[in-house]
Amino acid sequence: MTVFILPKIQDKRRCAPGGWASMILRAYIECPACEAPVILRVGVARERQPFAVACPVCQSTIRGETIEADDGLPRFHLPGIKKLPPELPDADWKVVTTYGDLPNNPESGEFSAFLSAYQTFGDGPFQTYLQHVATVRWFGERVDALEHAYGFYLREKWDLLDSVMTRHFAEVWPDKPSALDRHTLIHRLLYMLVLAMDPKGMYPAAKYETWSRSFKKHAEFSECAHSIISQPDFNATRRRVFEQFIGLLRNYTEWMPTLAVTHLRAREKPIPEGWRVPLGRIDSLRDAYRQNFEVSCQMLPLIIRLQNIAEGRAPDVIRTPGITGEWEPRALQTKDYVNNINQYIKAKAATKEAYLNRHRLLRCYWNSAFSRDVRNSIAHAEFDYVMHDGIVTYKSRKVPYYVFIEALIKQVTLLAFWLDLCKLYAIYGSRWDAQNGKFMGLN
């Protein structure tokens, strides 16, 4: 087995105290809606950084971006927005602040989001957190190469896969990769991203719990996996999962600020009152959430087949009608029981989720990524978001916007989990000798 570690990722200009991570760019502007004088403060985290803030007077949206000028320093690009002289007489200046990669408290006035996060985390944990941010950005900046490489992997274009991985990810790719390397190393590379996004370790815990089913009956699983990967739907579903994954990674700047919330929760530290995350494209993120749920539901039959094999049943058989004591989740009524995979695939989502009852850690992972309350809320037209307050509202329920984005971050790692599960099926399926009816082992 090849073991690798990515080189330590550090961009001192962006991450170190005193660098871009703590630089506040300031502009004196007139609100394009109500013409109020506003001091716009943006914490700069990268060369090109779009932003949207609410006017502190009329709550209208002010949009712009920071860009890197020829001298290497950041500048504002504010099309259609009038700049005002700082010494404007009798101006009742209102301050609005946002930050690219961290939450901020808009009521804090001059207080830096960087310093707020530093004090909240503490020195050591905050430096570790910045490394996680740098890792996510490292992957985000290589998203095109990753998309190309995984596309070649799915199509089994091995020479092209080797070429792309050698050019862009030489740290992890051997000169002469084996067949097993080609299946595993690209997923171990993705695991480096997951480590930065999954501080509670839900991915490795659920993986061990799920993968252990395959170790109990190698031959039976290999035969089942061979039949699955031979079906056209397998690669089509795997491609859809990857498209969702790569789409969210490509838009990592939309959810990056909420990563701080995820890491604080893992440390069991309270989220500072008043923390807001910059507005993302909530409509597209909402659509991504729904699609992530759909493709994840399509992956669940692979989990069920593993469990069936581990418990001594045929892969597609869940229970025998009329025989009690078989796989019958307590959360379901008798009328909702399913007997085989075909019925399971056609069942409603709540029924599918109930059959994760023998996967305690995976069920916890699933629930954290697809909270039923959030899922049901965003499905309705009454779903609303007020940028000034940072609150998502559905009827009488009010949830901070970052709670919605937290779920998306967990979905990114869950999508990587599904890709890894498909890899498991692909490896075992390729090791089944259909002609002689035997498992050829993994070596």
C-alpha cells in the first residue's frame, strides 16, 4: 500500500498574521439605493474576492469585488457605486464589514473578523485551522485538473489519468502506478480535503463501520460487486455523484467562511453571538442541497447490499414475507417494510433512511448532512433569507444561514464517501473471475 502526505500547505501572504488574512480594505462609498454614506470594510483573503453586503441604513444589497492590482496589492472594484471623500462634512458614516474566509460580526464596527476568530479559537487551534483553510483552497485552485483526472478514471483512460496526475499531483502519484494505485490514490488524495472539512472524523468512522461488512465475505461481495459494476447505471450514478462533488468544490468560496463554525463545533466551543457568514448564491446552493440528497439516495442500495451479504442473505434480498425477526426497522410500520432491493429503490426517502438503522455511525453522518428540518424547509416557496439578519426563515422557524451552509460542507464530504464506496465496489468487482466463479484476491 502506498502511503503519502501532502506537502505542508502555507501561503504566508494569505495566512500569516499581518498578511492578507488580516488585511482590511476600506472604501468610503454612497449606497447605490438610499445614497447613505457608508464605510465599506472587506477583509481580503484572496486575489479575486466577490462580496455582497447589506446597507446598514436601508438593508439593500451592495455588491462588488476585490482584485489584485499590478503592484500585487488588493484593490476594490465597485462598478456603479459612487466613492465619497473621507472628509465629507457632516456625513453620518455607517460601517459595514465582511470577510472572505471567516465569519464576522457586523455589529462589531472596527473589530476585525480575523482577530475575532483568533480569540475564539485560541492561538494554536487557530493556526491549525488556517492550515485546513489553506488545504481547501489548494484543492479549490486545482479543481479543473482534479475534474479532468477523475473523468479519465471513470472512463478508464489510464494513460491520460497518469499524465494529468503526474503533471498536477506529482506529490502523490508514482512513476509506474499499479492497477490498485489508480483506483486508490486519487481517493486518498480527496481524503486530504475531507480531513480539512471533517474535524469530527465522521467520514473515517462511517467508512470503517461500512467497509467492515465487505471483509466478512470477500467472495460473495466480489461476485455482487462484479454484477453491479457491469451495469451501465453504476458509472452513470458515480458520474453524477462526482459532478455534485466537483461543483461544490469549484464554488468553495461560497461555503468557506462556515468552515470555522464546523471546526468550532468539533471542539465543542460556542459559536460567538452575532457571527454572520458572507452571503452566498443561496438559490444555487439550495439547488445543490436538493440534488445532493437525490444522488445520495441513489447510493444507498450499495450500502444495503453490503449489509445483506454480511448477514448471510442474497445481495438483493432484505426480508422474506411472513417471517418475522428479519430486517424490519422499528421506525417503520409493517406496511412500509420492503422485501428486496427493487422495492427499496422505489420506496420514499423516510423508508430508505430507516434502513440505515444497522449503520449507527453512517446514520449519524447522514442526519448531519441532511437534517430533515432543513431539508423540508428549503423545499417550500416560503423559504426566505434576510441578508441583514443572517437568518433563514420558514414559516415560524428561524435558523442561522450558517446552519444551512454547515450541512452543505458535510454533504461535500459525504459525496466523497460515496465515491470511495464506488471505488470499493470497482476494486472487488474487478477481482471476480466470472468464468471460474471465484474471487481472485486483492493482490
